[in-house]
Amino acid sequence: MSEREEFKAIQLELFALQRTQKQLTLRLTQLRLLVRRLGVALRKMCIRCEIEMDAEQFYRCARYSDGLYPYCRDCKRTMNRDGHRRVA
Ligand SMILES: [Zn+2]
């Protein structure tokens, strides 16, 4: 594959990813709406302990796309505590 072809291929792939990202955001919004309407709990998996639990088990953080920390409250607490211990 020439560099020019590679450039085109990567650019197309990027466009496709951007479209997917947009669809994901839309689906997440729809999911949030249904969660509120049905009164069911939104589930999320902690990337540290890998346990799936209710979204309430995660601290809120606007920095992340779904508005929640990727770590559960327990893991966040443990990480904070370990952080302090390392400093002390
Ligand atoms: Zn966790």
C-alpha cells in the first residue's frame, strides 16, 4: 500500500470512528431516558475490580463521557487511601 493510499484509508477509518462515537453518545442518551422512564438501574462495570454494579456505586465526574468515574466507589476509596499512604 502506498503512503497516499494508507493516508486515505486511515482518514476513512477515522470518519467511521467519529460516526460510531456519535451513535454511541446518542444511544447512551436514549438509554439514560429509558432508565429514568422505567425506573431501572443503570449498570456499569468497574475497570479495576471488573465487577458490574449499579451506576450509583460510581462517583459522578463530568470529565468522562458517561458522567461517571471508571472506578467504583470502593476502588476509588482504596486508590485514594493508597495514594495518601504513599505520600505519607
Ligand atoms: Zn471496583
